Amino acid sequence: MRSFESVDGEDQPFGWLTRSPQLDAYLDRIGREPRLHAMLPLLLERLPDMLDEVRVMLTTGWPDYAEFLAEEQAEVTGAAEAFMLWLIDTVEHADGSAAEFGLARPRQGPVGNQLELFQEIGRVQWREGREVSTLLSAYQVGARVAWRYVSGAALQAEVAPDTLAALAEGVFAFVDQLSSASAHGYVMEQSQSVAERELLRDELVELLLSDRSNSEAVRAAAARAGWTVPREAAVILLSVNNSMGHEVLNRLDSSCLLIRRRTLLGAIAPDPVRPGRRQRLKTLLAGTAAVVGHPVPLEQLPVSVQFAELTARLRASGILTDDVVFVEDHLDALIVHRDAKLLDALREQALAPLAAFTATQRERLSETLGAWLRHMGDRQAVAAELHIHPQTVRYRMTQLHDAFGPALDDPATRTRLTLALAWGTAADPNCKPRVESDDAARLHHRRRRVS
């Protein structure tokens, strides 16, 4: 049996007190009230049975804890003895008799003295991936068994009812301390682990978006961050000032890596082509003006980010209008708009035959020409799209054939015209044909009519 050691080296239950006349008087009073003190031998005698019963009860629902009790029997027994001594001592002093004699006493129980130990138990619980509620439930099992043995010893010793109540309070106060310490350790370990994990994930994101990533480095960084390396991934970009976007990113599942740069906000989504993945992203990102990059191998993510940023600019300028823009749906737009000067040059060249017309005429003719190209010359379909009469389509197409001549039937010319007109009309500020003088325009038009 373990006991508290007094200053003179003798083992006594009240060794935490220094011998003095006041102590002698106090111990004399305790000696005249022997019932509570008589409980201690009974409790210590039944301690092995109590621990065995706890171990058996834990076997079904908490086998790991039962195994610990069996393997660390000596340590557990010592802790249980210390608890019993603390319990009796606490109840004996509950009436304030120690204070009456001017004696100070320690107010902390076993948990207070071993706080770090029980916090570490909570930390281990988190590190092993267990729920803290499982540990606290096991504590409650031990508390119920302990109270049954304590109350049995108290009844046998015929303690007073108020003393019995104090014993119950002591048992469950001890379990509360135990639970609080372990829960605190669990939460501290959880917070620390989450912070470390997020730091490692941020480092992984920086590696993936850099031009220095390689398969070996990515696998090592992913292993440290606990991230499963996918075959392909896509970036999700949002405006850094989009408060709704911030909230949505926090709702992404843990397989997504958040991008939190000063000028770049979003995430890296693994395996975006999995069945149902696109629709889930579309639903989740609705209303956020998000851009979802096209799926690429991890080593191509930096280029994918560039494409996504270009797509975001096209959406901001009104060229792309989808609620959630998927880059893979608009690769043609990216090709055309990646270099604005090239696009301007293409439009100037391809739409030069319209220079002789007024701005209003250019707008109508280019609108009709674009629809005609999309519908492969189907006059009725063009009329339906533009909400005009088929004869109007016929008239405008005659003008266009006169302007472009035989080139309008050339596949290469039609391809260039499709690219030039797909994202604007000839009257659009971004669609400016070459400007000619009035005389030059009339001469150019006359030459085409003669030919």
C-alpha cells in the first residue's frame, strides 16, 4: 500500500502535515471519530477485486483500456490506493475541523498532482484517432464500480448519511477532474495537430504551384501532410474579396487543398473527373463566380492556374457568363483571348470586307454572318435565332456574299470568321475592323462588285 510520507520519514496517512501541538489536538479529535477512518482498510483490502471488475466491464466496449489495466497492474493499483487515501482524507476535512485548529491542507486531489499525466492520456487518444467520448465513457464505468465498493465499505463501517453523501461527491468530483484533464489534453493535441497539418498542406500547395515540383518531392510532401496523391487535379479560383467564396472553401472536403495567397484564393481539387464530382462542385460553388480549371496531372498545375486566371478575367469582362465557369468548356475562348493583340489582328484581317459599311450595318451583318456560320447556312435556323424574317436573312447574306466574294465559301476563311465573331460583333469595341477613308472604302467595294 502506498501512503503519504511525513517529514520525519514515517509513513502516515496525514504525512502532509507538520507535527505540532495543533496537529496533535487535531489527530486526537479524528481518533475519537473512527468510523470513516475504519473504511480505509476495507477499501484497500477490496481494491484488487474492484480493479478486476472494472477490467472485466471494459473488456467488451473498451478492450484496449482493459488490456492496459492488466498490463500495468502495479501502476494502476498504486494510483487507486492514492485515490482512496485522498478520498478519505478529503471527507475527513470536509467539516472544516483542520481550519479550526489553524492547519493548512492541500486542496488538490490526485488529478491536480498528476494533471500532465491525464492530459497526456487525452493527447494519446487524439493521436491514435479515437473519440474523446470513448475515454470519458470508460472513466464513468470505473466511477460506477468505485462508488459501489466505496459505498459498500461506508455502510459496513456505519458512517453517517452526510458522510456517505460527501464520499459520493468526492468520487464523482475525482472523475470530473480526470475527465476534464483528459479532454483538455485531447483538445490541445487536436488544435496543435490541425495547425501543423494546415502548415504542411500550405507548403504542399506552394510546391504544387511552383515550377520546381517533381513526383518524388510531391509524394514526400503529400505524405507529411496526409494528402493522397491523385492522378489528376484541378484548381478552383475565387475572387480574394468574395466573402461567400471564403465560406464555401471552408465547406470543401478534406481531400481539397486550400490556396491562400494574398492575390490568389481557391483550392486544388483532386480527381475532378470522378463521377458526380463536377456536379457537386457546381452545386457547392453556385453564386460564387468561381472558375474551375481543367483536369491536369499534378506537374501541370502551374499552367492550369494560368489558364484559370485568364478564364476568370474573361468572366469578369463579361465574355464568359456561366455561374460557375469550367475551363474545359471554354478552351477555344482561351485560345482566342490569350493574346489580345493577336485577336485584334485576326478580327482586322478577317472582317476587313465589312469596313465599307456603317457601324450599324456592320453590327447587323456580322451578327447574321455569325449565326449563319453556327447553323451551317440554314436560313430558317438563322432567322429563328435572330428573330427576323427568312427574307431578311436572304437579303443580308446577299450583301455578305457581295462583300466577301468567293472567299465566303472557303473553309479556311469560314474558320477565321468563326473565331473572329464567336465572342463579339463587328460593331463591338473589341471587334474593330480596319478603318479606311470613304474614297478607299467605295473603291474597294466597287472592285469587289465588278469581280
